Amino acid sequence: MSTVLADRLPSTGDPFPYFHLFFRLRDGSTIAFFESPGLPAPSKSSHPAYDIFNHIAFEVDSPAAVEEWRDRLVQNGVEVIGPVNREIIYSIYFHDPNGVRLELTAPLTSDWNQRTEQRYRDLALWEGAKEQARRQGKDVQTALLELIRNVRGTGEKAKKT
């Protein structure tokens, strides 16, 4: 971990005093967080779903590690959602002190994020449903909801369409 304390942003020169924290991730990359005194909280999102969808996920070694983190966070007064088991990953969710939603997740299958063919197939289904709805003058949201119901309902029905 590394930190910077400064009274101006070096990139723009703006007079925003800040505390900048850098955390090194297992793969050598870095994630950084800021705190700046006197700045108002970020504005509310336009829909509550964005407060759930927009988050940063970090992989830990095992479901046991997820459980250990959950216990540690709860012991320190952090509200934790989960664990959630999605059959391919096992996760908990919580917010950092600035309100950023974070996820700690452990793989339950060795290929959980390497399913390239499925990703391409699902993306093609998603984009195809939108395009077909537009061409036919139908509501795109309704078409996507129908696609989701088909995929969740049978798994095979959407693959054949």
C-alpha cells in the first residue's frame, strides 16, 4: 500500500486537498481510493439499481476466505450482504466508507471467468433481441425481459432462437 497527501491535484492543479490510497492487487495491478475533506457526497444515482450494479469485485482464494472476510467486516461494524452463491462464484457485498460498493468473490469452478463461447453466445442473444425488437417496432425492454425469462426458464430455448 502507498499513500499521497496533497493540497492540489497534480493533473489539473485544482485546489482539492486529498488523501490518496493505493492498494496493490495480487496480479500486481493497483486500485486507488481518494478522500477529500469538504467535498459534498456524490449525487444520487438516477435509479437504485445503479447503486447495486456499479461495484468493484475482488477475487479471494476460497469460499472460506469470503466467510472470513464477512466475519471480519461484521465484527468491525460493516453491513455485509451475503454470502451469495451463484454456482460459479461465491460472494459478499459491502460499501467502503465513501459509499463505493465492493464485492469479495471466490470461484466455485476453475473456468468461471473463461467461458468465452458462452459470453459470445449470450452477447449475441442480447444484442440480437434488441435489434430484432427495433426492426419489428417492438418495445426493446419487453424483448429483453422475454429473453431473460426464456434463458432462465429453459436454458435451451434461447440458445435455439
